[in-house]
Amino acid sequence: MLHISSPWFADTLAQHLGVDAGKYDAYLDLRYEKDMAAMRQLAATADVFASTYRPAVNERFGLLPEQLAAASERGIVYMSASAYGHSGPWQDRPGFDQNAQVASGFAMAEGQGGPPKFSPVFYLADLITGYFAAAGVMAALHRRAVEGGSYQVKLSLARSAMWVQELGLLDAAAQAEVPETDSYPAETVSIDTAYGTVTSLAPPLTFTNLTLPATDRLVPYGADPPSWPSETS
Amino acid sequence: MTGKGARSLGRGELEPLADLIGQLELTGHFSGDAVMYGSDPVIRSPHRLGEASCTALLLAGVAGAAIWEVRGGTPAGISMDIIHGLHHLHPTHYVGHSGYPSSVGAECVAVNGIFQAPQRPHARRVRSRGAPHQFAVVRRHPRPAPRR
């Protein structure tokens, strides 16, 4: 995975350490034609393009799904995730996990008749959306391998929160013995990186007959060139 | 971990997962079984938070296993404990850096909350701030040589 970011708007170090293990990290400033051309070239040869910018941002840079599919050399899977969905009056609004919890009614139910509350672990929609995105992208890659073509995988934070509600509600009055916080022990893994030792949750799934790859790569933003690793090594 | 209450996709005990597999048109492309250990509530909430996270992650596993199968791999089974699912709803809280916690800390930012709207007792405002989102492009590894 090649992560492209602006040299001017980096995520915080804590975010970087938490989500960028295993990635190559390159800078591109899409306001400049040279960098924009590099982005188009990468997209034309990519299997997957992922963007969580608002549609207007993707449109401004010519990175809409139809445009990338037309230029793709092998068929592309385009994953886009927004706060409130790809259609409707709120489609262009920005938002984060907690906005989706409130707008979807999740927080109201969590409050159980009192003031609305966020998830007891604070997060919900970011993670559910991310896991669904991984599943949707792989399903699309599977389909492309069989049928060919390009595909768009659409997700939204609000829809993810609504899906959690669709699983049905539990009787909270019968949960006096249930812990209020996540105090269960966790399995973690550590890797040695340019930043020092970084620890995170171990992969949660156990597979039979399939060994998952491990990574010890975690580099600063902009550490890699904006090209595929096999073309630069 | 919970170590109890195993439910199986193959035995028809994971209906939400089966429904999602159908939505992704992967039914019939995953020959293994998916198993979830444990059930909600594992944290005080009216929502099925552990099962929700577990189901979403198992779905990703099913999709990966389907690719593995179509590319000639042996069918794989998948299992997951619901406590892992709960942890993976807030993975940032488990990130450590050189022995110290490295939490993003968004829950500690004052504006990330729900506030009573003035003079509108039934309306509330939610505010949040965070870092800008970014792009990622992915290219698969070169296809391995066919098996002989």
C-alpha cells in the first residue's frame, strides 16, 4: 500500500503510529501539475484507490471513480467513504465518527432516555466502516479476478452506525454485572521502527491453512518516492 | 478471552454475517467456516458492540479467504473471539510508543462532545475536529507463477 499525503497537512504522530504500519509513504502536492501527473500515473496502474475526502475534493483533482476507471490499465477498485453517504442532501458534508453516532440515532439509544452518549469506547463508525471497506474492496477484487472490470465500493460512517443499530438492542437494565469500560486484557504485537518500538493490537482473526504476513515497516510521511516499490528497488 | 459460546456460520448461527456475505456476492466462494466465540453484552451498552465489530472483521476475513481460494489456495476457516472485536473498536487506545501510551486522545479534546443547544432543549450539537483524511493507492504483488 502506498499512502499519498500532502507535505503540508500531516496527521499527528499518534495517528501515524496507529494506522500506517506496513505502508509506503510518499508526498504529493496535487496543486502542482507534475505531482498531479504522478498521482494519475499511480492510479492508472493501481489495483485499488482509496479516498475518504469529500466528493468535491476528489472532483477538484480529477480523481472521481469514473475518471480513474477510464484511465485504469487493468481495472480498478475505487473505495470511497464519506460521513453521510453518497447521495442525499448531506452527501457533501464532512464529518467524523462521533458525528455519525449522533446523526444516526446511535447516541440517542446509547443514552437510554437521558442525554445522548457516545459509544462506551468512544469510537464506533470509523472502525466498522474501515473493516467493511476492507471486505468490500476484497470482494470487488475477487469479482474483478473472475469477471474483469472496475468497481466502486461505497461506505459511510452514518450507515455503519445504522447497521450496528439494526443488529437489535439489548436490555441494558439487565447489565448490572457487565463492565462499563473495556478492561479485558489484550494481545499486542511490537515492531522495531525508525521511531523506536511501536506496540499495537495483534491481528484479531485466526485462519486455518493460511498464514498472515507480518510487517515491521513503519516510516515517516514522505520517506518513500511516489512510485511503486518494485519500480524503485 | 471469553472461550465460550462458539457460533458458526456453517451451522446457520451467524445470520448478520451470512447476510453481509450475500450482499457482497461472496456466497459460494468461501468454502471454510467462520466461528465467533462469545456474545454480547461484553460492555455495558444497549448495542451489540462486540458482535458488530466481530462480524465486520469476520466479513473481511471471509473476503480474503475467498480470494485465497480463487487463486488456488486451500480453503481456510476463520475464527475470532468477541473480546478481540471489542478491542478493535478502539485500537488507538492500545498503541504504545517506546513503552509509553500513544493514544490519539480525541476523547480528551473539549470540543469533541455533545452539547445542549441554547434555548432548544431537545436539540443538541455535536462538534468534532480531527486531522484531514488522505489518499491511499494499492497495487497487488505480481501474480505468482502458475502451479504445476
